[in-house]
Amino acid sequence: MWNVLLKAGTILSFGLAIKQIVDEYVNDVNSNRVYTSHQAARFLNMDRAEVVRLLRSGKIKGKLVKGNYWIPGSSILEYLRES
């Protein structure tokens, strides 16, 4: 039983790792996803520090969760449309 659970966990971890790698190379922002400030910086072609400044000023909507900003894709798309 434990062996099956271990194998299932390994497969899920591997699948998530592949998804993260693919997401790094996809340049489309999905309005239904949530992105880190690093990912948003890549989409917006700016430094992460600039994204954090935009978040703090309210120009981009996001939440600070356990020290990391999480930004809805819709907020990134809205910022791109306005700028």
C-alpha cells in the first residue's frame, strides 16, 4: 500500500515539475491563473522590484502570501492593456 502511494506521489511531483518548466517557456498570460512576481516580471519585461513597486502602488492587483506576491493573470493583462 505504501509503495503505491509513494509511486503516485513521485509521478505527481514529476508532472508538476514538467508543468512548471513548460510554464517558464510559454509567453501567454492566462487570465484564470495566478502568477508569482517573478513570472509577472517576465511577462511585463521588467525587474521583479519594479513589479513589487507596481503592486504596492496599486497599479497591479495582487496578494502578499507568506512573503510572496501572487498576481492574478487578469491583473497582468489589465495592466498591459492600460500601458
